[in-house]
Amino acid sequence: MATNDINRLIANAAKSTLRPLGCKQKGTSRTWLDCHPLWVGVIEFQPHSWSNGSFLNAGACWLWYEKDYFSFDEGYRVEAFKRFENDEQFTEAAVALAMRAHDEVLKLRARFSSLERIAAHLKTKDFSDIWCNYHAAIAATLTNDFAHATKRFVAVAESPEAYPWAIELKDRSSKLQALAANPAQFLDAISRIVESSRTRLRLS
């Protein structure tokens, strides 16, 4: 079966389960998006490099860091590869993947239904990852948990990561930390970053 036919089977299955939830397909790709003010749910029916079929990835992409690509900041692989064997078999497999995607969207919505829940979740993350520290610092500041925010901002600054992207992230984090004492200025800065991310990602 041609890749386009497999894409069609996946799209048909996803439309019946994700579209009623308000999710939107990203163009004609295998990616579906569930948009929220500060994050977007990303559902990806990921193809395999060498075999016909699909994995299923699901997670949340935080919007308070400017970027023109979608990332799995929370979550990722939720279903192993489903190989195409024949039309009937893969139609059933696509429906099963779409149903799992439906459930994952609802789980993400429940887990991140408020800024407070987002901040509480990120607060549980360990301090070993510079990105986790950045995201947790932003959420903590937005919920007025300044003590925890300070710890996370410090962890970003002290990260051993020295790649160009890490240096840029540390600089951004430092500038935002300087605004944390003024909630209005901090909120304005985050709002501008989120709007820029939405524009770059072409989100409504």
C-alpha cells in the first residue's frame, strides 16, 4: 500500500475521534493539535523510517519559549509501532491508535487544566534537565511561588550545558528572572513570548 493510502486511513480514523474534541489536523500531516492558552497538545501518528505503519506520540508543548517547531515537553511515545499488513488489518489498527489518541487528549486536558495544576506538575520534576528547570521557573513565577521559581532559575544558570541554544536559554532565563519581582512586567513578557510562539507555529 502507498504511504498516501496509509496516511488517508490514519486521517479518517483521527477525524472521527479527535475532530469532535476540537483538535485540528496540522495541514495534511499526521499531526493533530489541541490548542490552549499556554500550551498545545501534540498528537503525532509518527511514521517509521523503514516500514509502513505508525507509532503514536502524545504530549504537551509549552508556549512560553519562542520557537517555530512543536516539541514534546511533556509526554511522548504512548503506543508502539503498528505495522501495516493489509488494508483491513491497518484500518482497525488506525482506529485503535485514534481511540488511544482521543484518551491521551483528555488526559492532557485534565492534567493541565489550570496554571496551578501545570505549576504543581512541573514542581515535581527533578533538577537535572535545563528545560524542565526553565519551564518550572516560568510556571512557578506565574503562580507566585517565588521561592521555587528562584531555585529553578538558579538551576538554569548553573546548568553545565554549554551549547549555543543553552547559552541563549540561560540569557533568556536571566532576563525573565530579573522581571519576576514585578508581576505585571513578568506577565507582559510571557504574554509576548506566547503570542510570538503562536504566530510562529501558526496557531489560532
